[in-house]
Amino acid sequence: MEKTVRAHTNIALIKYWGKADAKLRLPLMSSLSMTLDQFYTDTRVVKSDQDRFFLNGSEQTGSSKQRVFDYLHVLQKRLGQTGHLRVESTNHVPTAAGLASSSSAFAALAGAFCAYYKLEVSRKELSRLARLGSGSASRSIYGGFAIWQKGTDDASSYAYALDEKPKLDLQLLAVELNQQPKFLSSTGGMSQAPSSPFFQPWLARNQEELAAMTKAIQDNDFSRLGQLAELNANEMHAINLTAAPGFTYFEPATIAAIKLVQKIRASGIECYYTIDAGPNVKILCQLKNVKEITKQFVSEFENAKIVMQSFGPGISYLD
Ligand code: PMV
């Protein structure tokens, strides 16, 4: 059935940043994320006489088509399916700018693939299939908060819902400082990260960080959640800087945004940041402070686009 499948992006509060198995996309650590309501991808898979990929209405021919079809061919082989496909995707999120476009892209693609071949798969199976396209996509099957347990092999590495309808007052302001695609893919960054002397100690802390974040969510403790998320993101970016060779996704504007969050927080308005594989910054805050924080960001970053988000839903089938 040619169904359009919608998947929302997710932002990791405890990050996945290292692969145990690159081909199967098995991670070195478990991760935990928040699914967003405003950023999502709609994808439809239809019959075709040749493989074609359309993104936001325009046909793709280069590496993005290659990545999509490498993935679809893996799924076809695994699930015993054949035939050429036409993939039509619309991204309601900037592509490849560290705003988690691949999480929604591959979750929607996995869902649309299964719908096209009328494969009945559980959400757990779908999470495993999405993982093969992009690790973070395993978490976009669910709404609210999701955990991707690292597992030990293909069968045991999948995400599950921690809380799909959280009561916590948590807003995320996505500050798009730069819409350019990132200079280094997350796969590239992840392959360099383990050379940092801080990587193994960070890995050793993973279960502890995950448990603390889970508890903060269960306790509806915004402050603790924000502190833990900011620390975890800083750990990831410190690892990048100290890798051999070192690198960073930060741009001057990223540092300026970090300083502004610190300044606003020092003034008594509680907010925290998290940053992924790109220069853009996501601010975690509570509803009552959204206006003031936005005002301060708009006045310092004239050209920044700020999108206010809260919890989004899991994967859905539109027609
Ligand atoms: O799934 P990928 O390859 O897009 O990697 C995601 C990496 C981070 O966004 C930095 C962290 C995460 O867990 O989403």
C-alpha cells in the first residue's frame, strides 16, 4: 500500500556518539531522546520502473540517493523483497545541519518501505530497521521520550518508549544559526571520536548518565534533566576537540549562543543547551520562560531562526 508515513525528529539528551559495528549501526552506548513536534519528514514509497528519489519535490541523483537506495536494498535483501522503487520525501526540517533530519528521514523511510510491501512489523522491529539507516532514527518511532538500548547484536539493539505522553513542562527552542549542511557527517565524527583520551571514561559513565536522566524524567525534574543534558552534550563536544585529529562542529555563533544561555541562566531564568553534529543550538526551558529567552536570542542573533518545540508523537500513517 502506498502510504505516506510521517516521522518526527528527535534530539538526544543522552547522546549516541560512537559505533560498535558500522555496518549494522550498533552503538557503543545507549541513548535517550526527546521527540519534537515541529520537525518531521513525510515519505511515500511507490512502484517505479527505476530507482528514483525525490526530496522536497526535486529529484536527487548524488550521494543522498545513493544512501537511500543502499539502505533500501539492505531492507529488500533482509525482508525478501524486490523491485524498483520511487521514494518521495518532504523534509519539514533543515537537512543535515545537526537538527536531526536523518532521524526522521530514516524512520519515515523504514515505515514507508514496510507499508509499501504490506509487511506487518511491530514498533520494536521497525526501530531495528530504522536503525540500519541512521542510528538516531531508531528512536523516532516513538513520541515523547525514547531510549535506544545499545544491545549486543542486531536483534537486541532497538529503541523503546520511556514515556510517550510526558507531563513534564519541557520546551526546546531550536536556534538555527546556520542552515548549511555540516562539514563532517556524524559517521565521520563518530569514527574519529574514540581516539580522544576522554572517550573510554565517557563510555564508562553511560549507564550512570542514562539512569540519572531516566530518574529526572520520572521525577518530572526539569532542572536535573537540563543539567544532565547539557553535561552530556559538553562531554561529546569535548571528546571531539580532544580526538586525534581534533575537530569541532562549533562555529563562533555556537559559542556566542552558549555564552548567552549561561548569561540568561545567571540572571535567574533557568535554561540549558544541547548541541549535536552541527553548529546549531537547542535550548531546553520551561513554558513560562520561552518568551524572554526568545527575545534575548532574537536581539543577539538577528538572522537566527528560532523554532519553539515540545513533545512530538511517534510514527504515523497519513493515508
Ligand atoms: O544517527 P546519526 O548518524 O544521525 O547520529 C546522531 C548523532 C547525534 O545527533 C549527535 C546524537 C544522537 O544520539 O542523536
